[in-house]
Amino acid sequence: MTSLPPDRVGYGRILPGDAATVLQAVQLSKHFRHRGRRVVHAVDDVDLELQKGRVVALVGESGSGKSTIARLLAQLMPATSGTILLHGEDARVRGQRAFRRYVGRVQMIFQDPFGSLNPVHTVRYVLTRSLRIHRGRLRGDELEAALAELLGRVQLTPAERYIDKFPHELSGGQRQRVAIARALAANPEVLLADEPISMLDVSIRLGILNLLRDLRDRLGIAILYITHDIASARYFADRTMVMYAGRVVETGDSESVTQDPKHPYTQLLIRSAPDPDDLEARARGARGEAPSLVDPPSGCRFNPRCPFATEVCRTETPPLMPVGEGREAACWGYSDRDDRPVLGSVLDTYGERPAIDVSAILDGDAATEGARP
């Protein structure tokens, strides 16, 4: 990671040293080597800030770079370039002691609680180990009180019912609550929640989101919420950032982004959720597939799938531009250039998908079956 460029100090709405900003990433990038000299552009030039007592949702399809950003912020892997600031100071860790101090303030919640909890250890062992790492060697009544307090924070009460159970003896929601309790043992200022509800039954997802919201309100924790589900981002997050192919394409308050999307990709992402009042919309959608990050398209990375793309979209990378109060979108359609594209409704522009002749398919299958010996 590099030092903060002079022209980036004070980037965004809040200065890096402001007490409200806990963790901040500036021009963060991560490239992976792939088969010799080839490079995977997993994350490119991402700016992000997490504030005390607020939730930022990072939304996008699989492979867009969301989880990579979480691991970079947790410093589980080094960044290729960019800066991570903790309370305005360079947070790059050097050595095991520095890393331990850092994870005492920035904790991560992983997607699969069954995979992140050791199956041969009980809840007592998992939480005791975390407490002793971050709070010293607690013993006796003091340790029991700390364990009960942690389980109480995540609404696993009475503690005696859960403390000596193994992960396989708990439900999916209970396992995720134990994983959250383990993170809270450090008394962190930041939680990086990497799709914390995607592995859970639909019936218990809301309970986990409400738990995280309660922790945000009571403890003032800054939360990064990574998800595929932009509807849950609207419910849970204060601000939403939309990623596509390693770049941020739109940011703003969650209500505005979900109700009035500006970037063509955000429009498609929101319309991809089934709407019982508009079933015909399911017949329309994006053409093509997400690009290869080994050889990403030049210009706007969404241009091969965008029905409004012009030559400027194919040759020049758009920066994030203001599209409303506290909102930005990386689309040349919002610039004042003469060669800018003319935007409209993505779904209307795509039109309905070509009808599939099911009878022809069945006739073809029957002919193939009849030709077999």
C-alpha cells in the first residue's frame, strides 16, 4: 500500500481524520497473477469509507470483487496499490503484533458459519480463545461472565443452553450468531460482514440483519455489509455501493439507489429481483455475460452489455460523477460531453427476449431418441 496521495486527502464528504470516519480505503486495487504474466484485475481504484454507527452495503454479482475488498480491509491479503486508513492514519500492518492490534479493531464475519467454526470445538472453546486473545487470560467467574455477556449480545440466552454445544448441534442462524459473538469478543470498531445471511434459511435472515442493526445502534460499530441481494441492502444499509467487474459504478443513500437507480447496470441489478406486479419484466434482462477480469474491456467495463454505449464508453473509463445529492455514478451519460451516450430505460431498450419454440425442441429430442440404436 502506498501513502495517501496529496490530491486525495479529504476525498469524499468527510476528512480522513474526522472522528466519524473509522476505516477508509483510497484508490484500493488488487491484481492477482494468472498463468505467468497475465493479471486478474479483481479490484481497481475503489474508494470507500466506513463511519461509526453506520452501515455501507457493497452490492454486485458474483466475481465483482466484493469479497476481495473485505479481505483487503481485514488485511488478510496485501493490496496491490492504494491506502487503508484507520482513524486517518496509515493502517498497513507489519508483523504479527501489528496485525493482532489491527484485528482487535477490525473484525470479519464470514459467509459460511459452518466453515468458519472448527467442528471439533465447542462454543465455549471458540469464544474463550477469542476472549483470551483480545482481553487477556480471563479465568473463573470472570471468564464465565464474559462468555454469558457475549452470548447475550447475540441473543443466545440462556447461555447454558448453547455454551457447551458443538457447531453441528446448532442451527444455521445460531452458528452465525456464535460467529458474530466471536468477532465481538475483540470489542471491534468495524465489522466486515461478507454475505452473512446468504447461507441461511430465508426465515431466519431477517433475525441476523436485525441483530447486526441492533449492534450498530447500541455499540456504534461501523459495518460493511456485502451482499448479492440489493433489496436487503435497502432494508439494512444507510449507503449502498454497486460494483461491477472490479469497479464501483454507483454510490448513494440506499433508498435513492434502490428506488431511482442511475447507472444502467444498477437498473438491471434491481430489476433482476422478481416483481409480482410486473411479471413481464422477467422476460427482459441483460444480454451477454460479465467480462473476463484477466482482459477486461477498455473504457467502461459494462459497455459490452450496455444498450446505450457509444465510442467514448468503449475507449475511456468514466469516473464517478455527481447525479444527485450525495450520489455518484460512473457513466458518461451524466457528463457534459458532446459525445455522451443518451440514456433511457434499460429494460425497455432491451425489449422482450426472443420466444423459445418449445415444440421444435421436443420434436428435435424425439427425432434424436428415435435415431438411437
